[in-house]
Amino acid sequence: MSVTVLTAEERISHATQLQLTWWRFRKHKVALVSGVIILLFYLVVVLADFLATSDPHATDARRSFIPPQAIHLFDDGKFRPHVYGLKGIRDPRTFRLRYAPDPERKLPIRFLGRGYDYNLLGLIPTNIHLFSVEDAGPVDGIFLLGTDQLGRDLWSRLIVATRISLSIGLAGVGVSLVLGVLLGGISGLYGGTVDTIIQRLIELLRSVPTIPLWMGLAASLPADWSVLQVYFAITLIISLIGWTDLARVVRGRFMALRTEDFILAAELAGASRGRIIFRHMLPSFFSHIIAATSLALPAMIISETSLSFLGLGLRPPAISWGILLQDAQSVQSLALAPWLLCSAVPVIVAILAFNFLGDGLRDAADPYG
Amino acid sequence: MLAYCLRRLALALVTIWSISVLTFIIIQLPPGDFADAYIAQLSSSGSTVSLDEVASLREMYGLGQPMHVQYFKWLSRMVVGDFGYSMEWRRPVVDVIGDRLWLTLAISVAALIVTWGLALPIGIYSAVRQYSAGDYLFTLVGFIGLAVPNFLLALILMYLGYTMFGLSVGGLFSPEFEQAPWSWAKFLDLLTHMILPTIVLATAGTAYLIRIMRANLLDELRMPYVVTARAKGLPEWRVIMKYPVRVALNPFASSVGYIFPHIVSGSIIISLVLALPTVGPLLLRALVAQDMFLAGTIVLLLGVLTVIGTFVSDLLLMWIDPRIRFQIH
Amino acid sequence: MSGALLSVQDLVVHFHQDEGILRALEGVSFEVHRGRTLGLVGESGCGKSVTARSILRIVDRPGRIVSGRINLDGRRGEPPIDLTALPANSRRMRAIRGGRIGLVFQEPMTSLSVNYTVGNQIAEVVREHQGLSRAAAHARAIELLRDVGIPRPERRVDEYPFQLSGGLRQRVMIAVALAGDPDILIADEPTTALDVTTQAQILNLMRRLQREKNLALILITHDMGVIAEMADEVAVMYLGRIVERGPVDQIFHAPRHPYTRLLLRSIPSVLAEPRTPLATISGSVPHPYQRPSGCPFHPRCPDHIPATCEAAMPAETATADGGCVRCYAAEHT
């Protein structure tokens, strides 16, 4: 029995920091599941057009406000997934045209069928999509989450919006990370006046209500900017605030490490400053940075979504979660098409998953603690 | 102690000053200057402006002069309460903002109080009864509270209110009170309308503070001084309330400084969803219409109010922690 | 022995955790008498502090007293009370905590709260147990501070712990423990965090107070030097059991258990030959989840008897001087 104890202890003492973090992280089941969910999200980001069923930009007045369709897996006891076709009915009271499923017409779902043209991974031109139905009539199609007022398929739009919303979050965190590690590192390594100035700057940024400032900055972006220009500008604006948290983490770690014995030992052994920073200090809080990054992402996503929701962030024809939620802004439109609120689901799931993942990573980042 | 106060005050003033610079930049960002916009505005409505008038306008705002001159002219007018003129509303900015600023403040402060009032007892409960069913429930609710952006929460609650109760929630006053002068009845009406926005605004902050309180209190509960207090024979609730809770209040009080800006920010967005007569919708409209004096004033005033809120929470922190009072850290 | 103020019998304390049951105490028995000092020694993790907390019934969750008795002699001829039978947070138990048994804790830095004045933390005990008014309790706090040898107590009483030195803080801790006028004082590593001269002062203070108030003292330490100086009786603990108990002279001069002998050999001595290495005990205390079978000390024991020691825990054997020992090797010699 004592033999196994020894080997377990040896295993721990020989493991690298990342291995230790991973071992501890594996114990957090919720964080692990969240990690998988986030991987799936980013898979959607990569394969967005492949997963979409119809062109997210194509409008068709005839397809306005079609409710979500149910998928039927079996037909006559055989596995043959299909959706029902649609028929228009007039509401006897409001005389508005509504769509209802027509059980008479079964539209089989085909896999890897052809649809609108796109570039897979941004490189390979193709028109193959994961699933679709053969178009039988002008309003027929597969509308997993229904359509909006302009007849655009919500599922496809949501899939494509995921690409923009998650990548803008990632880009924002990337910029924040550079700023945070740089300024936090300088602050923590050099201390003194530089540290005081950076700390005051962080306090200042944190004590300002950010949304009005963002709104001001975002509103002053020229109206004739292209989608791409606005995208980068918004990324910069949201990362202006996000870096402060990361900088605090990095600074705190540097401060704590400066007095650690193993750093002193490295200094006494004559290691150069650069070697100490990159070989000894950075690896020992690499996992903290990952955790802080994961916790910073939800704030980025919320910021982008909020700004776009207000109409000050990304602008159509760009599609993001915030832009989709703009359609769901009033009770009137929600009463008419409650499925528009579906756009809220990925926002909430993604933010939850990033929070859980970040929490699990943060706990795991202190493997000796 | 005085030094601490002064340092905080100095920081607050510096913050206000930087907000003013940022605001000025925002005002300056759109192409063209105020006079151009004013002329365009007037001529679009059919009236004409004399060259003299334009010249005096340019003189008054220092247009055409170097940026820092313009900034100081603008700032000195702001300090004496002259916030400029709203082009869209054709009225002084002060009149346009009117009560809206105080309503924004009322909602934000109410949300802050609710945040404190909920987070403190729930945080204590969650830490003391760690891993109990209640703790798990609050942790779960807290996570969801953190994950749902508040405009989305407002949207969902509004939709639920509409479909389940047929209520049209929104606004801060019933129609009969909207134009009425202030009275007790109007105040009560305001209070009932404030419940929903307050809850929406308080959710995220409460969830965040519960986590802070719980984590800190859990750390404190393991400290030796808690054992000492138990060994004294004090009742358990006094042991917890007098010692670890008191210590855990420090990070709690200091995070209020960070919560308040978020609440003020949130009030801007949810005001749009819930159609609240706060400065939120006004700001959005001003920004879209590039009515920059109005927009700038709102940003500046919100910033100043927030800084004051943070300053007050710093004073609270000092009152709680004797170490700050005695300058030992 | 009769007339014991506190007698602990076969105390078993377990911590039920996700990883399994942590057997912190596995049948601990000892007695303490008025005016006498029991020294409880052992390496860290052997259950000394859990013993102290079990007596006060403040073992942290998920710790639980599984069996055993803790009998406290009644005051003024009242019948003895079994503390294990009282609910931990009952009024009677709380009256005993601080009122009959005082605890001095190991960390003078962290065992006092920085948020309240010294006087507040002492007076609160006085008010809880003697029901004095605020003003009277304050006056009593000053008196107690004077008792524990703090200079200018009228001023110190309104200071915060972080304004005091380590030695003064430990004196305040003792004043807190004595504020309820207890008969028993449990001192858990009272001098570990202090420098050597302060240590001696604190030990002298405790000896003086013990004499003045006729206190029974339970002194928990891993420092055999402190034991030699203070204790009348010694109980040596290893992994939740008392492996040897006896009068201090017998323990130091004729130790029976191999563990006691090793502990004694690891005391640095000024009489030792210069530059000879200090004796150490090979290996370390096993993790409580992986308690070795039989006598848990056998993997580290120099007198290990193959096949015997692994098989079963040796029984407690009484010795002529009123002590006891748990060891097969000791029985044979």
C-alpha cells in the first residue's frame, strides 16, 4: 500500500504545471462539460455555412414569420426524417396570413444536399450543406427555428451570427490579453511609479459606467464604414475595458512570484532577467491567464450583444446575436413571433459555459493549493 | 484617516476630469463642428441664420481655435451648469434632461440597495450552509443571473408578463400620472413601476456579490479567530456575525464601487427595452441624431454620479475596516 | 486515578469525507487534575488539536465524535457531566466553553480578530459568562490584561491586535482564555510561533497563572523541550492514539515506546558532540487515509517485530507508575 502512495506522490512531484492543472481540472465535471460545449460552439463557428440550411441574407416576403417546424423522425415505422410542408391559413379574427404544418405533404430531409454557394473554411468554394429539404413550393423549406419578418431562416441566421459573435469575443479577448499581459506585467515587475500610474488607470476605467462611453464611441463610427471596419472598431472598443481584469491577474501573479524562493534561487544562480520571466515566471501562472481569459470572454460577448442590440454595434448586413435580438425588442413582435427569442438561448448558454469553464480552470490553476 | 479620505477624493476628482476629457472627445468625434450642424439644422427647418450669428456662435464655443482652448471653454461652461443647447430638441440641454437624470439615479440606487440587501444574507447563508440544498440553489440561480445580460432578462420578463398576465409592463408612471405634478400618489405609482426594472438591474450584481461574499466568508470561516470565538462559548450566530462576516464585509464593500457603474450602465439599456423615462433612451436618440451636446452632457453626468457613488462606498469601506482607519495595510 | 477534573475515555473522532473516513482519533484516554499539567506530544497530524477541539465540542464539520466519554467534574459538588452527551451548541455546552475550559490557540497573529479592540474581545467573554455590564466588563478586561503582565493595560485595552507584538498578542490570548474564569486551560502550541525569549516568558506566565488559579493545564506541543519544562504527566500521540503515557520523569528517563525514544533523540542538545548529525525519525507520518495495518508505527519502527506488529494493534498495558504503553516490543523488554 505504501508503494502506491509513493508513486502517486512521485507522479505529482514530477508533473509539469500544465499536467497538474489538467488533472485537477478533470475533476470538475461541470467545467469539463462546459469545455465540450464551447468546443461545439467553435465548431459551429468554423462550419457555420455548412450547418446553415438556407442563405441567411436571402429575404422572401412570402416566407414572413413562419413558425418553427417539428422534425418527424419516422414515417410508417421506418426511419425517414422529414418535415411537413406548409399551408397558409387566414386567421378568422385578424385576417392575417399564418402558416401551419400540412401533414399531407411530407418533405424528406436529405443529408449533404446542395444549397446556396459559400466557401468552406473560407477557402473551398462549395454548396454542400449538412441537411436540407427539396424545395417543393415557394414557402417550403426547413425552418427549424422559424423565420423573421423578412422571411429569413432564423436557424441559419443564428448559426452565422454565432460565427461573428464568438469570433468578435475572441478577438476582443486577444487584444485585451496583449494589453493586459503587457501593462500588468510591467506593473507587477517594475512596481513603483509605473505601477501606481497603471493601477490608477485601471481603477479609473473600472469606476466609469462603460455602456454610455461605448455608446458614445460606437455612435461616432462613420456611417459609411464597411462591415469589416466596424467589426474591428467594435472589437477595439470592447477590449478597451476588458484588459483591466487580465492586467490585475497578471500583476498580482508577478507581485506574488517576485518574492518566491524559486525566483530568488534562479536569480542567485545567475539566470538573466528574460530567462527568469519567460522560463520561470510565465509558465507558473500560464493556467491563471487561461482562466482569466475564459472569464473575460462572457463580458466581451455581452458587450458586443448589448451594443448591437442598441443598434450602435455591428450593423446589418452583418449578423450577430445582438442584431438578431434587435428584432425581438418589442412586445408586439414577440407576441407575433415568440420564436424570435430563440436567439437568446445561445447567448445564455455560451456565457454560462465560459463562466463554468473559467471557474473550473481558476480552481485548477492552483494545483498545489 | 484624513489622508485616506483625501486620497480617495483626489482619485474621484481625477476620474471626473478624465471622464470630461473622454466626453469632450466623443463630442468632437463626429465630422463638422457645432456651428455647421446648427446652421444645417436651422436651414433644414426653413429659417436662416445671419453670418453675425454664426460668428458669435463660433466665438462662444471657441470653434476653430486649438482643441485645448475649446476644451477649457466647454469645461468652464459645464462647471457653472451651462450644458449647452440640444439641436434636436431646440432647447437647453438642462431642460431636455430634466427629471430623467434623477429617475436614472433613483432606479440605480434602488437597484444597488436591493443588491446589497439580497446578496448579504444569501452570501452568508451559502457560506455557512455550504453544500446544502439552499446553497446549490442560490449558486445555480446566481450563475444564471450572471449569464443573462440584463437587457435580455428585461426582454424575457416583459414577454412572460405579457403572455402570462396580459400585462404591458414598461414605463415608470401610469398614464394618469405621467404629466401630473409630484404627489404622494404619483410617488407610490413610481415605486410600483420601479419593481421590475430594479429586479432586472439588481440581478447580475447580486449574483456577483453573492459569489464574492460566499468565497470570502468560506475563507474566513476557516480562520483561527473563529475557533477562538467558538471556544469563548458565544452563540454560533454571534460567532459568525461578529467575526468572519465582519471581515468578509470588506471585499463586499469594495466591490460595491465596481457594481454601481455596471448598474448605471445597465439602466441605460433596460430603459430602452422597458421604455423607462430615464436618460437612456434620450442618450441613444441623441447619439443616433448626433446631438452631441446632449449626448456628451448625459455621459458626463452619469460618470460624475457614478464616481460619487464609488466615493461613498470607499467611505463605507473605511468605516468598516479599522486597519484603513489606522493606515496599516 | 480518582479526583480527576477532566477524564477522557476511549474518545473516537471520525471525519466523514468524500474520499472516505478519516480516523482522526482512535480511542484516546487521559485524565487531568487541578494544579497539574498534562503534556500532549506528537508530530503534526497525530490528532493533538482534534483532541482539544473535541473536548470543547468545536470540531469542524464533517468531524464527529463517534464514541467515548469526556467527563467533566461538576463545580460545587454537582455531579460530573459527560460532554459528549451535550448538544454542541446547547446553552450548557456554551457555558462550559470558555466558562469551565479556556483555549489558548497556536497562532497569536490570526487567532485574534483584527476588527475589534483587545478589550472588546476579552470583555465579550466576561459578559457572556459572568453577565457583567459593559463598563464592569471593560474594567475586568483591564484587570485581566494586568494579570497576564501587559504593561499599561488601561491604554492597551483600546488597541487593536495588529498594534501589538507577537508576545503581547499571546498574552492577550491567554487573557481571553482566562476571562471566563475556567478551571481547565488547554494551550494548543502556545509558543510555536514565538521567538525563544518570548517563549520562555509565556511559559513562565502560564506556570504562574496555573499556580495562582490552581488550573489544570493541557499543554499541546510537538516540542519536547517545552514538555520537559512544563509537564507533570506526558501523553505521546501517534496517528490518533496515545502510544505511551506516564509521569514526565519516566517518559524522559525510561521511555518504553520506540516512538517516544525517537522523539527524545531528535531534541537538539547543547551537550551533544559538535557536528554530529541530529537524529531523525525515518519516513514521515503516513496519510491518515492510508493508515498502516496493526501498529501504525511499524513501517518507521526500529524495533519492529516482523509478522507481529503488522497483525494487530497492541493493547494498552498499564505500567507500574500509573502510565501505560501500547507496544509489543515494550512488553517483551
